[in-house]
Amino acid sequence: MGMNDFIKSPDERMNRQLLFSAEIDKMTSILRRTVLIDKSRRENDAEHSWHIAVMAMLFSEYASEPVDIGRVVQMCVVHDLVEIEAGDTFAYDTAGNEDKAEREKIAADKLFSKLPDDQGKMIRSLWEEFDAMETPDSKYAACMDGIQPFLHNTLTDGHTWVEGGTNRAAVEKRVEIIRDFMPEVYAWVEKNIDAAVEKGWLISG
Amino acid sequence: MGMNDFIKSPDERMNRQLLFSAEIDKMTSILRRTVLIDKSRRENDAEHSWHIAVMAMLFSEYASEPVDIGRVVQMCVVHDLVEIEAGDTFAYDTAGNEDKAEREKIAADKLFSKLPDDQGKMIRSLWEEFDAMETPDSKYAACMDGIQPFLHNTLTDGHTWVEGGTNRAAVEKRVEIIRDFMPEVYAWVEKNIDAAVEKGWLISG
């Protein structure tokens, strides 16, 4: 049996919700550049989204503005859904990031139209808020989205940094939001950037 | 570099939070019986937790009591954390389920003591609430925890049902909470149980 002979409920709205739930299982096969901390394999989008959601429950005390954790956790679990259609764009891929916004907009149109209108709009608006990084909730979610792979890199010999021949300035740009929104956490980040340069995981400058 | 030479922050509380964040990455290697919908491999706890968290954002309209979605999503992402220490207990494993509560209590003591006290208590209490299944939020989370693998089974030729030689009564018991708390969704579940028996994925009776 496959999706084509999905047994329907008489309720069309519920069918859309169930089929969307099945559709997003594809997040488990969208691989990121980051490896798991045990280095056994690359991490996927479902795992990453889950990981930053739990982290969002732990670090709010360092946020420089109050955040709504229940909302941020929802934002975290849906923030990468459009990659089901658009694929993952590596944070340090300059060319890929140039047309990322346009590709993801088309992906969002396609993906979220599978949900009942009101729910498609609700999830899309959380994703757009995340992407715009203008509200405290989205800034905090973006910090989690930065700290998690940073933590993985520090515990896996700088895996993605080394693989990409990354320089210090690129990482600093990527973690700017942590510097601005979570300065106490940034102190730890900075120490690790220094160490990564010393160890040769990052190119200085 | 491994966890042993983790570069510390001068802030001991933050270290605990960061190390706990690294620790829970182990959820990605705890395999469940359920296979992914594309049947490529077994699902892991991180993926499952993420999946039910997103589903919790979609099905609350069928809950028979009001639920706090932001709270439920947090419950979903932490509900299986103790399996880092205790391992996954298959829903239809009678022997494994006999000492599950005791094993998981010991696991919780060990795992949550790694967090700052207040946060260990906060996550533990969400997990205990989930497990007791007495509040609307935990009943709703339990429904998601039941619907997700049920949906996977219906879309993968009854994978875990067939593998375990499962009978109809065992599945009905597993989804009792859906029958009681989300009757409209249960109508769809029941139709699929009927179909699964007809197709020979479930033993009738």
C-alpha cells in the first residue's frame, strides 16, 4: 500500500490533515551538512528540528527580550518544512543562498496548499516570521538554529567547517544573531571560535 | 574532540544546559519498531518526537476538551527522552511493558539530574504528566503518539503489526485513548483497523 490508496475519512478536512502528516515524514530523508555528535552519519531535518525545539525549552533565560516558549517550540518544529520541496541550503553556500528565498517561496506555496487553508496560513506565517527574524520569538528560534549546529561542530572536530574550508568571518556572520540576542551565550561561542581557529578547524580571518 | 574535552563556559549552569543538549542527540540512535513511510529504515526517537509535535499543531479541533497546543508541543518533544537511558519499549511487548515504569523512573533520575534542578524538574514533570495521561494536554499528546505510528502502519502494509503477529484487540487497546478523547478521528482509525484485518495485516479477534 502506498499514499495512492490511502483509506479516506468521510471528512475531507481530516484527510488533508492526515495526508499532510504523512507527507512531512519526508523530512527524515532531507540531509543536512552537520553530522550527528557520534559522527555516525549526517543529521536530517526532522532530527535537527526536534533538537532545536528541545533546546528552546532550556535557553530562554539568556534571551535579551522575553519570549513565548510554547510559540517558539512550534516555530522550531516547522521552520524547515519547506525544505521538503526546496531541499536544504547549506548555511555557507553563497550561490545556493542567492535564490533561496525565491525557491522556498515556491516550495511553501506548494507544500502549505496541501493543508486546510487556515492551517496552511498558520504554519506559513510561523515560517515567515522565523525567516524574517524580526520578532523576539523568531530571533530566539534563530539562535537555537545557530547554536545547535555550532555545538555539533565543536564536538565533531569542526566537521562542516573543515569540510567546507570555512573561515572565521563566515562563522561569525552566521552567529551574529546570537551575539546580538544572547550575549552571554555568545561569550561561550566566541571562546569556541577562538579554539576552532587554533585547532585549524577554521581558517583565521 | 569528544565530550570529555568540551570547552566550558565560565557559567556552570550554562555548561549543564549545553552538555544536556549534546547528550540528547542520542535520541537519533534509539530505533523504534515503526518504519518510515518510505520504508527505507526504522524510525528513531528524535524523528518520532518531532513528527508528533507537528501533528499536535493540526488535530486539536477534534480533541474533546480544550488543549494548550504550545504546552502539548513541548510535551511531545520531551516525552521519550528517558529512552536515552531506558531504551524503547515496543507498545506490544507485554514483558517489556511490565517493568517499564520502574526502568524509566531510574532512567529519569539519571537523565534529568544532568540539567540544572529547576529545568530537570520542569521537563520531568511534563514527562510524568504525559505518562499519567490524566490531563487534557497529556491525553491529546498520547493521541498523537498513537495516531502517528498507526498512520505509518496503514501506509507501510501494516509493517509492525505483521512483524509482531499482532491481533486486532491489541491495536484497539493501544488506540483506546483516541476512541475516548478524539472520537471523530477514531472513526477513521476504526475503518483502517477493519481494512487491516481484511488485508491480513492484523489477526482478527
